[in-house]
Amino acid sequence: MQGCKTSSSFAKTFAALKTSPIGIFDSGIGGLTLAHAVKNLLPNESIVYFGDTAHLPYGEKSTAAIQAYTVKIIDVLLQHQCKVILIACYSASTAAYELAAAYTASKAKVISMIEPVVNFLGTTYKQKSVGLIGTRQTINSGVFDQKIKALQQRIDMKFLATPLLVNMIEEGFFNNNISHSIIEQYLSNPALQGIEALILGCTHFPLIRKEIDAYYQQRQLQVQTIDASLLVATHLQNYLQTNDLLQLPTTTPTYKFLVSDYTKSFEASTTLFFGQQVALEQFKLWE
Ligand code: DGL
């Protein structure tokens, strides 16, 4: 694999330190919802965020393409000496987690969206019926299905690809008639009937959580929506605590937001996902 040479040189220089930043990446700026959860839970940690805005949406890309982008982004995050790399994208988690973990090896810990969600279901939703919505990549990969089946907890999983929701949110269509009607079309799909919980399996979806909750409340259906941001941030916190890698409270954290393709509209949209506007810096993956 091209790039392996580059990364083996990191092995000689890289040692995880308390002061090293947390690397977080996503196909674009949707993963800022997870970065925001990390910042809230771990306010002393520095963050380097990479949004691959040149290649989004990952949800419609091939597994091989997502894997190639992931390796490039990991190189960038390792150059920034990240102690942990958080894959803040369900599509990239399902397409490239194992490759990312093998490629990164001992140079940094890789955490994806998969393990925290699967562990949570195994402890909280045994013998229950749970839905998961996400991109085509996330659903068609079958990764969540395999991992949840491997728990042997008789969780009845129901999956539905909801690709329109990402574009809808990026276009700013939420809390309006258009979003209500698209959400209703998807959630009333027979594939999702009878569920007791719904996993929002895409980092864009926390932005429409209230609308999804309202859909179920209006129909008097008891469906718990699960935004995994806090689960993943807590998983990260546990890892840092166990490995004595938590940043000391005496240091001031730094934040860096890199994107592979800069536009003003991406920067303006950071407010939606991160709760405040942040300055994006362009960092090309390929020259
Ligand atoms: N961030 C992606 C995810 O969580 C959704 C957007 C995309 O398709 O790139 O799956």
C-alpha cells in the first residue's frame, strides 16, 4: 500500500503523550457533531479535525475509495501526533475501521462509531427490536448486522438506508415541511415498523433528532432515538483514563479544523454542527 513507508517513519518518532491531540475525521463537517460532544465531555483535550470535503459524500462512494481516503487522512493526523484517531463517520467506520486500525498499528488508537454503539445495544437492548438508519454504505456494508449478531443477544435489527437525509440537512432543510415529509416517508417504511429504539447511524442526523422524536410522539409510538455522539465520546474518555493519556487540566487546549476543499459555505455551516462557527484551513490530500 502506498503510504505505508511514510507512516512507518512515524513509528520511530511518535509516542502517545497526554499533551497529544485527539484526531477526528469525517467525510465533511457532519463529524463536528461528534467533535462537539468530545469538546464538551473532555474540555482539556486538544483536537485536530479533518473534514474530507473534497470527497464527500462517502455514503455514495465505493469501499475501496473510502479506504484510500482514510489512509491519506490518517497520515495527516499522525503528522499532527494524534494519540487517538476517532472516525466520526459511520460510512468510513463501516468501510475502513479494520484497515485504519491495522495501518495505524501502535502509532495511535483508532476508535470508530461501531464498537460503542454495538456495546451499548448489547447491554441495553437485549431481545428488543432496534432500527438503524444511515447512508447506503453504512447499511449495505452489513457491518452493524454482523457485529450485533455476534453478540448473540437476540436483538432484532431492522436497517434502512436513508440517503436523502444527508443532502436535505446540508441544504439546510430541517424543521420545515420538506424535512417533515421526507422524514415521514422514511420512518413509515415497513422495514422500520415495530422498533423500540432507532439508532441515528450518520453523524448528520443529530440535527434532526427532535423532528424524528416528534414523528414518533405524534403517533404515540415509544421509540427511543439514539445519538451515539455521547457514547463514543465516553468510550474515548474511558480509553484515555485507562491508558493514563488524559490531558492535564492545567493546559489550554488547541483546536485545528482542516478540510480538503475549502469553501465559505462549509465554514458557515460549521455553526450548525459544532454550535459555533470555526475557521477552516485547507489541507489538500493530493497535490
Ligand atoms: N458522515 C457520513 C456518515 O456518518 C455521512 C455523510 C456522507 O455520506 O459523507 O455516514
